[in-house]
Amino acid sequence: MQDVTQIELIILGKEKEITFVQYIGSANDFTEKPVTIKKPVERIVVLSDGEHAEALRVLGAMDNVEGVNSELITREYARVFFPEFQDVTNIGSVYSEDYEAILSLNPDAVITYTWWNYPEIEEHLPGVTVLRFNFYIGGTMFDEMRRLGYLLDSREEAQEYIDFVEGYENIVKEKIETLSEDEKPRVYVESGRDAWKTFNSIGGPAYQLRMAGCRNIAEDLAGSATGTVQVDPEWVIEENPEIIVKLMGWMQGGGYGTDDPSELENTIVEIGSRPALAGVNAVQNENVYAITYDVLYHPSMIVSIAYFGKWFHPELFEDLDPQVVHQEYLDTFHESLNWNVYENGVFAYPPFEES
């Protein structure tokens, strides 16, 4: 009978305390841990590189944020994309949290990654619920948005986001489903921070790559718990990818924090000038691209799917404009920024030729 009552309260949105299962760890090595949180969740501290903060704005919960890590205050990207955080408490770096500062804010919850400093954060924050989500993995994005949306009484906002992304995903799916495997290009994706580091089937961009219809040449390789794989140049030469995509990490150039495309351009030039890649089809045919984390490892992931689709299948997606998708996403979920993607920021390179 108690379970029935709780279900009825959940349906009505009146449940005052809820226990749910959290996933602790990485993609292929996680454990399930129950966590109890009291509702409403009104005071939040954020510990992340920005993915969680972006999700909070999507859910209309930015006013609930009482403290953030210093990276979300000082980084140029954060200054322009999260101007609200200039007026909230700095609780130290995400890499060296100030637990006393966090406790002084009397938060209802701290939100961070599933794998970050567990169980250290919980041990240093007695009485504070630690919510663990990622918001950078495509395959779990909808589930995480739904769950956080429920906890924040933002279920309608969560569903609006899911409907928006699924709408564009369905457009892409319908076209990709018409292709045979042989019609999907072989792609080498390289990590932003390291040369010759790529991603297998559980790596960060795996969902977006599959959605956009390519054959990831590292799909079946063994790798780390997060799906990264260190490869040799000789292996890439042998695989001879048709397309190369370089991921540009935070503070590596591009994104919301700059209008200067030179770092992305220089990165493409560097890849093309590697002696090991001189004979690879992607370099020979000038099919080398760069994309920033800002539209890849965030709730804005649909933008990267649009870019990938356009790069991998330009004729199939002739009518799909990634900038239109990006602008609509920002206008719908980040209206307060009044951002114009045609004038500000650098998110992918090279730019498409105007028709």
C-alpha cells in the first residue's frame, strides 16, 4: 500500500522524499547505488566542466545554483555562456574542491559526474545529497535529463528537450537507414588532447558517430574504462580512413569563448602535415574536420550529429544546416543569451561554403 501511495504522489508531483538508483563509475564499469533526496531541490552546487550547468539551464533551474567550481567562473567559455555564475559562490576548482565552502552554502544537492572522486565527495559532505550524472554521453542523455527533470520538478522542460533532439535525430535516422554498411565512410576520430588517441564503441562520441552513419575504424578495439584507445600511426595508415575528425577540447581553441577560428584551422593543417598521414585518403581528399566539445559533449549534442551527418554524407544531408540546428537549440533552451551562431563562436571547421 505504501508503494501505491508513493506512486500516486510521484504522479501528482507531490512526493517529498525519493530514493532512486544512481550509476557510479564509467561506461563499462559501474555499480548501482541507492540515494535518497528530499524535495524540492532548491539549492544546488555544480562540480563539472559545464555539461551539468547547461542541463540545468535547459531545465529552467539556473536560479537554484548557489555555487560552482572556479572553471565555470574564470574560463572564457564560461564567462560568455554562463554569465549568471559571475555572481555565485566560487567553491574551488573541480580538481580541488573546497568542501567547507560547499557546506557553508547549505546545499540540497551537489551535482557532478558519475565517476568523479567517488566516494570522496560523499564522505566530505555529510548530509548533502550528491547527484551523479554525466550529460556528455549521447546514449544516456535522455534518461539523465528525465531523471534530473523529475528531481527538479522540471519534467515538462525535460520532455521539451527530448522532443527537440529526437525530432532532428529522426530526420537523420530516416536517411541513414537507407544506406548499406559499405556506403558509410570509414572515420578516424582523434582526441583533442592527444595525437593518435581515439575512441571505441563506448567512447564519448560513439553515439553521435553511429547516429550520423559512419564506420568508426576503432569501434571494436579494446580501450580504457572511458572508451579511449591509444593507437599507432601505422595502424591508422593501414586502416586508411576516408574522413578524419579532430575533437577540440576545452581551452584548445574554438567554442563559445572565441570568434577566432585559427586554432581549429591550425589543427587541421597539423594533421594534414603529419608524414604518417600523407597517403591516407582523408588527407589526400581534404576530408579532415575539427569540432569543439561545446557542441559534442553537452546537451547540445544534436549539433554535432548534424555536423557529422553533413561531413559524412554531404549529398544525403544537402538540406540539413548544422548552424540552423544550433541556433534553434540556443533560441529554445538558452534564450537569455541572445546568442547568434552566425556571428559569435567557432564550433566546427572548415566552414561550409555558402550556396
